[in-house]
Amino acid sequence: MLLTIIFSGCLINKPANTEEETSVSNVAPGEVAVINNIITLTQPLNSDTIENPLKVKGTLSMDKPLVYFQLVDNFGNIFATSSAPVVKNDSGSYTFEAEFNFITPYSKDGQLQAFTLNGEQKIDDLVKQPIIFPEFTQLKVKAFFSNIKNDPNLMDCGKVYPLERNVQPSGQLPILALQELFKGLSEEEMNAGYITNLPEEKIELKNLEFKDGVFYVDFDENIQNGVGGSCRVSAIRAQISETLKQFPDVKDVVISVNGNSEEALQP
């Protein structure tokens, strides 16, 4: 069963925008990234597999106070930042060198971005160096469903069981988890006894807010259209609540329909 959901308010981490960007896609693996007349990266080289901590070296063609760095995975998540002072050598050349740690990214490939800042503190001379990470993490969330093999007679309507799903880090984790919940079940999962109690209609998540340990989640009326009986209502509430309670510091979940929590999902 595949349900169509409209989600709003996803936040995606993206690299900073700049008017002047350069790429190293035309540089062969293992070559120095000579991109423009300002920044040249000599370590790491193009498509190198980096180590932690990452050592960065390079040169500039003009005097600038600092060079800034950020590591970005293929999903646009920035997971390490640093900077290095620019040093003028006796030969008159300008060099920089830095070493910094980074957390495990969510993709095998990514970019080392090096840049300077102009007088307005905006990015200048951006160089994007493709690199390979030594390891990466597959992001996972849990979605909760009833199971007729574990509870054949559904004696406890509010009893639900987690299914772990791989997700791409393209938004807030609670929203990603709800997306997986509303995708429904695979044939293999259904054969294992899992069922969803959610309606098949197109459902809109209108708002999701976390405040003082409570998730406030608001849907349109389709979340309850055609839903009858206290058992099914309890099961729907449990699927949504347990999916959101997997995250730290969540004490409760308040479900509303078009802003009304008192009449939402009533039998």
C-alpha cells in the first residue's frame, strides 16, 4: 500500500551560496586542483580518500587573511568547518595549512570546499574539491505498525512494532520518519504480519512543532476519513505517536486535525 503525503517545512542543510563558484570536475583523480588565479589545493588531491583528521594544504595567488573550509556530503550536509591563516613565505608566495576533525558523513563521496570572504563577509573564490570519505553512515529511522502475527487478535489496539528504514538525510528526522510511516508496507513486511491502520486517502501534514518535550502534529481531515471504531483509532494514534517518540526528549505527542486536537481521531 502506497499513500500519497504532502509534507511542508522540511529543512535541508545546503552549502552556502556564492556568486562565483568553481568546480574541479575536469581535474583527473590524483591531480592538483588548479582552478583559478586565487586558490590552489595541493592536499588532498582530486578524488583522494581522506583521513581523519583531515590535513589541507594549498596556495593563494594574492594576500588574504584567512582561507575557510567546509566538508559537504552528497546530500548537501555540512558536517565540518575550519579555517587557516594565510602565510607569506620568503619567496613571496602565499600558503595555508590546516588540520581538523570531521564526523562521519552520510555518503561515500563529497566535497572539500575552500574559499575566502570578501569585505561583505560573503564567499569568494570558492573551490569544490571532490573527495572520498573513509566511511559513511546510513541514516535510519523507525516507523511503527501493528502486527497480526505477534498479536493475532489485536487484543491490544495500541500495541505497535518498529520497522527500521534507511533514509536519505534530506530533511528533519521526525518528518523523514513520518514519511516512512505513510509510505506503508512492502510485500515482505506484510508477509511478516505487519499491517497499517492509516487511511489510503491523500493526507497532508499541515504542521509539526516540538515544544517542551511535546510534538504537536497537525493533519488535514483525510487522516480520519472513513476511520471508525475505537480500536482502529487507537492503532492510528499509536502508529503516529510511537514513530515520533523514538526521538530524544519526547514525552508526549498531541495529534490535531485542522488545528483541533479535541475532536481529532475520535471513535
